[in-house]
Amino acid sequence: MTNRNDLWEQLGDIETDDITHVLTTLFSIYEEKIVHNPDDTAAISFFKHLHRALSQVGKCNLNRR
């Protein structure tokens, strides 16, 4: 497994145009996992946390307006 600190560094180095690609790739990976196994706890957790992150970002954006 890759060191989380290394992943943080890689995230920081991602070009803005590649962020969407990384997020959609992660979504696709976990979507495939949950299609094959609807009880996959990692996939369920991913979508739960993704929803939470999207909600938090949406709220922050509303507060800035």
C-alpha cells in the first residue's frame, strides 16, 4: 500500500485539469465494486464519504456567495 503522505503530495501536485479525471476514475472503480457486490463495505463507505464531501463543499460555496 502506498504511504498516505505520498498520496497527499501527489494530490497536491495534480494539475487542475486532471482532478476531474481522478475523481471520475475513483467513482467508476467503486461503482463497479458495488455493482458486483452491493454489500461491499469499502464501496458503500466511499459513496457515503463522497456524498459528505460534496455536501460540505456545496455548503462552503453557498456561504461564500
